[in-house]
Amino acid sequence: MPTVQEKLHEALKLLQEALDLSVESFAKGADKRAIGAVWSTFLTEFFDAIKQKSKESKENLLQFVRLPRM
């Protein structure tokens, strides 16, 4: 069974690929707002899933997560 660390490492690779594709698309003249909307939807769904799992498990899954200021 894979560990949390292994799964997150896999996810990071995929997100980096999506980031590269976004930058390439910008360079080719793609609609930046449309790509931004895709990223916005993804992040919203991801944080909503964290919130839902936290409720279901009665564990604050972000309690020990430190996010950098943006």
C-alpha cells in the first residue's frame, strides 16, 4: 500500500506537468482567463474535499499544514 508521502509526490509531479502546460498554453496565446478558471475550479474542489473529509473524520486535516504567504 502506498504511503501518503508517495501519493503526494505523484500528485506533485502531475501538478507540475499541468503548470508547465499552462505556461506553454499562455505562450501560444491561449485564453489566460479560461486556464485561470480551470485552476480556480481545481483548487476550490481540492479545498472543498479537504473540508468535507475533515468534517467526516472529525479531524482538522490542515491543522499541521503550513502554507506560505502568497
